Amino acid sequence: MPSMARSLLFLVLAASSLVGATEKDAVHKLQQTGKANLELRLAKSSTCTKENLQIRREWGDISKAERREYIAAMLCLMSKPSQLDQTEYPGAKTRYDDFVAVHMNQTTTIHGTYWNWGKWASDPVKSPLFDGSDTSLSGNGLKVDHEDTDYYPAGPGGGCIYSGPFVNMTVRLGPLSPILKPAPAANPLPNGMGDNPRCVRRDITNYLSSRYTRTEDMVTLIADSPDILAFQDRLQAVTARPWEVEGTYNPAEHNGMPLMGIHASGHHTIGGDPGGDFYTSPNDPAFFNHHAGIDRTWAIWQWLDLENRTEQIAGGTAMFDPVNSPRQTLDDIVDLGVVGDQVWRIRDLVSTVDGQFCYTYE
């Protein structure tokens, strides 16, 4: 359900200039085409105008001072106490942990659902996001011996991050669905909410990004998806051990589905623990930048046909039973618990320039 990503971004990132790209490539051209339609919508809005429209920019396109402000805000969240019930969530020690816990609780109902992946697809660790400088979100993990995961071969990291602002960050919740081998120590509680302190581990590799998050992959997703169901299916595609079949796989024989969609490929490009854990991935600070990229891609797809695409919705309400579970509707509720100040309907969150939001991407 894409609205979860959009609402989380609203709460955590608000007006920040965050992630993505302003490169003059084919995706940017689609974005500019869509913006012409967006301006027509703005003219009809009573709450969102050109004057108060907020701009979200690619991480590398904002100043170093702005990056430091963003990093300081994240570190502030990590220094404030949790507002969750400590008997139920003993591992949630900080306000940042609250966001992770909400994601863990809602994972099976919000999925199956602006980091510009294409700009750095050939070598993501050289991007301003992951170069390990004091204006990055920290770099790769130390090189340690580890096995192939189910989604990509072992990369050049696998250990604790060793540079950048989050080098001393402590992860406490999870794991629930680890991909690293060997896996991190099990959580003391079966739901992953126990206190399980450990470092942030990453295994940033270009194996998936150079194959499935290139600019051309983004263009195909946006331009060749006639409706939201096709968009979601291509975005969310996941194939275990794709290297075993990539030489014989023909997307044309599978309704255009890639072996791995941009959503999963982005997560597994970061990899490690918690970044590669489906449930606890928000524990890695880069999670929000990745999902801002998802939001940007969805927004561009909407902008190309605002009248017909803004309120399109498809799929069920249970990730592992999309056919037999109740259909998702625009009137279903989004409740973020202690990280939200109210509940919303999905229809209140599907536009970047209506309802709760007034922003665009550059």
C-alpha cells in the first residue's frame, strides 16, 4: 500500500529536501511532463498553491549544511525516549524505534503494496548518500566473511558500518526476517520487540542496482504501467536467487515482470541488518530515502494522468493472501499509532498536492 510510505514520509521528513535525483535523464523528462499536469491541478486547489508548494530534492543536490541539518534531526529522534508501552515493546528505547515498531506491526498489511537509484546504479557506495562522509547516511559495512543471501551474492561488506554520522547507532528491535548469513542474534521475544542491541551492518553492492534499479528500469516502470495494479506488480517483483535464472528469463513472457522490482532491489542494495530485513528495515537510516524514491516514482506515474490515476487502488489487505483477503479501498484507515497524531483514510493521502500534502519533486 503506497500510502503508508507517503504518510510516513510526511511525518518523519516533512518539508525536508531529501533524496532522489535531478539528473536530466528520461525519468526527469517524464517528471517534467507530469509537472505540467500538476500545475493545472494546483490552480484548482484551495490549500496547495505554487506559493506554499514544498520541494523535495535529491540528497546530492542539497547543500552540505542542509544534509547536516537532516542528519541532526534523525540523531535527535534517536536521542528522545520512546512513547510506546515498555511492557509490550521493551526493545523500543527511542522515538526513532517507535517508527520501526509501527512498521514491524503493519508489515503484512502495508506491503505487496528519493534516493535516485538510477543515478548511482553502477556504484551506489560512491553516492553522496553512502560515501561515508559526515554529510552521508554512513557508508558500507566492514568487509567480513559471509555467505550469499537468497537475493544477491555476498558483497564487499557485511559487517558494522565504520564511517559517517551513524557509526555509533545501536539497533535494538528485530531481527524478524534476516537475510544476512550468518544471521544476527535472535531477538529475545518472538515478535522481535525485545531489546537486542547491535550495530548497523551493511553489505552495499551493485549486484541488484546495476541490473534492476537503472534509469531505464524506472522509465519502464512508469511508462509501461497502464494502471496501478501493473505498476505495483512491477515495483514489487521479487525472485529468490535471480542469478540462477537471469540468463534464460524473458520479461515479455511474464507480463513484463522483472526478476526483481525496484522496491526490493533498493532494500537489498543496502542489505545487511537491519536494512535487508523486510520487517525491521526502517532501523537503517537510509530506509526513508529509499521510500521517498518510491514515492517520487509513484507521483510521476500519477502526474502523467492525474485525473485517472490519483485515486487508483488495487489489491488485497493481507500480503500473503492478496486474492482471498478483503479488497483494499480508498476508505480504509491508515493508523500510525504513537508516530501519528490522527488516523487518515487512504483517499486523504494519495495526492502530493491535496489533503495532507503540498509538495513536489525536483
